Amino acid sequence: MRQGANRIVAAPAQIVIDRVSHTYRPARGRPVLALDNVSLEVRDREFVALLGPSGCGKSTLLYLIGGFLPVEAGAIRVDDRPIAGPGPDRGIVFQHFALFPWKTVRQNILYGLEKQGMASEERQRRAREFIDLVGLTGFEDSYPAQLSGGMKQRAAIARTLAIDPHILLMDEPFGALDAQTRNLMQVELLRIWQRSRKTVIFVTHDVQEAVLLAERIAVMSARPGHIKEIVEARFDKEDPGLTRSQPFVEMVDHVWNLVRGEAILAQRSGAG
């Protein structure tokens, strides 16, 4: 059930990345081609992981979709409209939480709703709804410094979901967490996604995490990054024995071999 990197998906795509290349041009030093002719389509409500060795351009591609970087070559369209910058239709969750340390959990979540001009009563209702959704009831008035890493990330996810973006962009959101908390947050994210059914693009370097969470995995090459292979990973996510099943283990092994080959190339070329 694998798909070649450039095959067109049958269903209408919500996000279309069409032959995108991107070059970083530092003030000093030579330009670096980060992405080279990347094409990918993501369907509405689909969970897609971007996976590859360090330096392959995963986060760069995510920031291009988010509108934080300009599209230099090629095109990216969301709902058939070219991206012109960041927008409320795309919410992003970073690895390092990005919470306001002087605001409580509730105040952090309310911030984006206030910026949207939402009425006070509706803001409070939505804040309560998403605090409950991510399991932070009882911690509404806690400050980030009083929370564990997992709680901080739950608060960051709640703040992003509360503004009701159509698309959730996640840049290694569990990368700073310990292994046990990371596993708990993976389960939590699946639960939240199954309830909210947002379109999710999830950047990770963890092969098992990608296979566990995503419906499709876009495996990227060593820099300059392009899509090496798209792997279907449509398992029953609610199966408690999933990670021990033979199909899951075989899928992890297949994807790991793809990434391992690119990581070796990255080391040899100095791109990692």
C-alpha cells in the first residue's frame, strides 16, 4: 500500500505543494538549497507526517505552508488559494511550547480569541471547552512555570485549536519531552485529532511516532530535500496492541530503512 512520491491522489486535495524549492541565503556564507522540487498533496482532515534526516527541510516546508517563509519557486495552495502569509486557517504548534510565561493557561488560550474579536462570553466558553479537551481542567489558573512539559504542550495545542484553524501544523511538538510523556502525548494527540478532525501536518524525526500517528508518511531525502517516498500507514489507531503487531513492526522497519539510507547520505555530504 505504498505510493510513489509524485503520484496524484484521487480525492480533492486541501493543500497542494507544487514543485516547491527554497534556498536559504545567509548574510555570510554561501546559499543553501534546502528544498528541491517538492510536490505533495494533503487531503481534507488527513494526518500526514513529514519524516527525514536532520537538515532535510521538514521544518522549512512546514513554515512555507504556514506562510512564515515566502514561496520562491513553485507554488503552495490551500483550498485552491495561493499562500500569501500566515493566516487563521493554519495554526502552528512548536517544539518549545511558545506560551506566554506571564499568562495563565486560560489567559494563553484566550489571547488568540481576543485577537479574533470574539465576544467575552464566547471566549470564556471556548477556553473552557479546549481546556477540557486537552485534559487541563483544574490547571486553568496555573502559569507555564508551574506545569510539566506535557502540560505545557497540551496548553499550546489547546491555544492553537481554540482559534479553530482548518489546518494544524506541528513542528516536532513532542521532541523536548521525556519518553514516557511523549508516549502519553501521542495518545492524547490521536484522541484530540479523532474528535476535532483537523487536517494535520506533523514534522518528526521519530519513525515509530510517524507510523503510529499518521495516515500517510512523506519520507524526505537528505538535503536538498525532496519527497523520496510516500508510505500509507492506515492502521486501526485504537488497537491497544497496534505497536506490537507484525504489520506495524514491518512498517516501522520499512520506513526506518528509507530514513536510514538518507541519513547516511546526509552524513557523507555534511548536510546533517
